[in-house]
Amino acid sequence: MSAISREEVAHLARLSRLAVTEEELDRFAGQLDVILQSVARVGEVTAEDIPPTSHSVPLTNVYRDDVVQPCLTPDEVLAGAPDQAEGRFRVPRILDEEE
Amino acid sequence: MTTIALPSYDDAIGRYEPVIGLETHVELGTNTKMFCGCPTGFGAEPNTQVCPVCLGLPGSLPVANRAGIEATIRIGLALNCDIASWCRMARKNYFYPDMPKNFQTSQYDEPLCTDGYVDVDVDGETVRVGIERVHLEEDTGKTLHVGGATGRIHGATESLVDYNRAGIPLVEIVTKPVTGTGARAPEVARAYVTELRDIIRSLGVSDVRMEQGSLRCDVNTSLNLPGAEWGTRTETKNVNSLRSVERAVRSEIIRQAALLDGGGSILQETRHFQEDTGDTRSGRSKETATDYRYFPEPDLVPIAPDPEWVARLRAELPEKPSVRYARLREAWGIGELDMQSVVNAGAVELIERTIAAGASPAGARKWWMGELARRANETGTDLADVGATPAQVAELQHLVDTGKLNDKLARAVLEGVVAGEGDPTAVMDARGLGVVSDSGALTAAVDEAIAANPDIAAKIRDGKVAAAGALVGSVMKATRGQADAKAVRELILERLSG
């Protein structure tokens, strides 16, 4: 049985703002299914006494002091911007959401 | 769209019971952002306070700012919350360009502080507002919508983004549903935000200025028939002042009552408060439920506050603002409204220190709430940054009390102090503003005034002492305001008696 439905792939695509064709939905569903099934195999070896792991290193409380460090220059900042204006990143308007 | 006749507030609240909830965001006043060392100053040129971490560039790794964690714990403690012994940050994934990472680092099911309360005073009665959670997250960048006619997102063709604010620590404080307030719901909402603001200000962790956005408030409101289940709630955003908090709840109660009266139902939606009309307008309702796909932030290790650290922070909490204000109000001999003005002006600390430097409560309050408050308003600066120190204000008042300056001259001296010309005594000497105390010069001026106004002088000689005012004015004019009016008056009466 497949771990992910076509509808779920469509939902994820919508959340990621990716335009996915009908044909791609089928293809991605199949590919994602392989990934999910592989990950699900980890579940086969979990034991009651092992808590879910979110961090692979046994560290807590790693902090830095509240001291200012150098920033990037505006040119460096905007070097990777697809487009810019007035020192700001220029992006297409967002249709679906209101601030 | 048909317009529904709105009931009066009394009418609406007579038939329905309101449930309110408040979600408040406080921008912390740390030197640097929450997960990187970029500065947080307000008003810098766009994108000059950013680095690979807050831009979410590949390979960059965040490290939590200890000061941000500490401030959040202190807020939690001041709100009587439990502090988590272990918790994690979480990624809140969403697609919007105000965060370059495509997620906001926040907290989800493991907030740092939970289950507290705030007692607020409403018309002399204490109302307990439960606190559901206090969690830490990061602020987003600022988007500017351009191309449209109004500057609003509708009709805009593109957005310009400044990430200076992205990553500044933000603390979210969520109340439990507040029930049983009846008609006082709007006042309770306002009193809660006021108390919250004062508590956070007393901790010194944020400047909590609603007009600058360092304190932001969303208001949830629902109505139900007495005894019935809670109704559907709406969330009102864009509530930017204490007064607006009260107005937003009030207008939402009226709007919802009208809908329910007409047999309609309330749509669960985000609404926007309109400052000009005082009512709320529907935001665009989302077609699909939000799906943020939260998961534990793998790049930040868990937070496990040392119990000893938490105990020390608890022991070091300042006096509760409401208790402190009541104490100061009594000591200064002023009413509740006056005290509220002092609090709102951010002058409590300054007046306290001015009194500690030797001024009387009335003298200290007069300068800070008068000349200096006016100046701070005009220049848009904080009272604390207006250019005069408590010690200088105390010295100024001392010069007045000892008769070296009169009120008018003191104002001129204060102007010099604020302009950076030095301490009051130095300004007085440098500008030659001291009261004319040379009795020879003063006597000459008085005699001149008497000679120039024989009619008035005659009246005074006849016992019409009130007429002396005209002569005082004449002498003050002759000495360019640099005489002590009281002394002049005495001198006039003395010269004309007998």
C-alpha cells in the first residue's frame, strides 16, 4: 500500500507554491512513496524505551553572548537576490495571503 | 451586501456572553538578534543589519542568544508561569517572503513558559486573566507592497523586502479564554494589555511601545447565549493602541450580536481593526486551513534552564508595577489619573530619581510632565532621552526653591540644559538668567515704576493692594523677567506704605 496519496502530493505542492502537472503528481507520488517507505523501515527497529530523537548530539543550552557581530555589506546581502530595488529584495506580489 | 442594523452595546451585551482571548507579541530589546549577532536598532537603512544566518543562507547555523532566553524566562516568571525544565524550538514552515528561510523559528508544543496568570484591576475590582503560554520566536522582515494604488497588498504588483527585523527575538504571550467578564470585557482586555505592558517595562526587557510595534496585540472575541456553548471566535489584528484594544472588543461584540440576532452565524476569520472608524473589517479568509508542518528545529539544541538560574531570576524580579505605582502614588500625593499619565509618559523612573536627587515630588513631576514631556512629544524622543538628567532637574528645582530662578527663567535655563549647554547653574550664569537679587538695582526699578505710574501708586497708598500687580508687571518688564515677582511685590508695598 502506498504511503502517500496523489491528493497529499497536490497539497504539499500547493503549500510549497509549486506548479505540478497532473502527470507529475503521479510520478512524484511514486517517488515520494519510495522515500517514505524507506524511512518507515526505521520504525521496525524502534523500541519502547527509546524516545524519539530530534537531535543527534546530546547537548543542551548552547548559547552565545548578546554581543554585536559584523553584518554583511548591502552589496553582499543583495548579491543573491533575484531582483532588487531601493536596497530591498524585490519579489513578485503574493496573491493568496494578506499580511 | 445588506447592512444589518447594529444593536447598542448595552443591548448586545444584555443578550450574549462574551469570551475574549488575547495574543500579544513583544519584541525584546536585546542588543542582537535571537540567533545571530546582527544588531537590532530601529530605523537603520534597509538590509544593513543582516548576515548569512538571518538570511538563511546555506551552511549558516543559528546559535541562541542567552539574553533572549533569559528575558523570556523572566517574563514567564513575572506572569506566574511554570518554566519548562526542557523544551525545543520548532520550525514553522510557511511560504511568504517576510522570512527568507521559508520558515520562522518558533516554539510549538513545548513553550518555555506555561500556565500563569495576571491580576488586573478593573474599576477597583480584581480580575484574574489566565496565561496559557509564553513562548519565544523570531520576528519577520518588513514587506513594502508597491505598484498598487494604495500601497496595500491588493493591486500591488510586487513586494520589496527589508530583513533588518527578521530574527529579532519576539515573545508571544497567549491568555486562556477569559470568561465571565460580561459587559466589562472591553475594559478587561484593555486593563490586561496595560498591566502586561507595565510588567514587561518593569523587567526592562523591551520598550513595549505599541505605536512603534514593539508590543502588538491580536484580540479574539466570541459570543454565546447565556448557558450555551462558546460561539465561533474571530481574531482581530492591527490593534495598535490600548484604546484600540478596548474599541476592537466592543465593536466586535456589537457586530457579532447583530449577525446572531439575524439568525446568521459567525465566520471563523481574521479581521482587521480600523483605527478611523473603530470597527473591524474582514481579512481574506483562507480557503485551506493553515498547515505549518511544525517540527523540532534540528539546528538548535534543546533549552534546559538550570533550576538554580531560574530560582535566581525569580528572586531578582522587580516589585510588581501595580504595587509600586500604588506606593509611589501615595508618596507623591497624587491621584490615580495623574499617576497613569506619569506611567504612560514613561516618567516614573525619572521622577523617582529626581526626588532621590533632592527635589520635592511636586517639583520633580512638574518639570518631567510639563516642559520636558512637551519637548519629548515635539521631537518624538523618549522622555529619558530628552536631554536633561534627573540630577539636572533636581538642581533646577533647587534654584527655583532658593529664589535664584523664577518659573519663567527656569524654563529658559532648562532650554539651555536640554540644548547641551551644561548643568542648570552653569547655564544660568552663562546666559545671565539669574533673578536680579541686587537690592539696589531692584529698588531703582521699583522707584522708576512708581514714578511712571502715579495713579496706580496713589491707589495702593489708599489701601488698594490689588493694584500692585500692574506695577509688578512693569518692574518685571524692566528687569526682563529676571526679578522674583514676590520680592518685587513686597518691595513695592514697602515703598508705598506709610
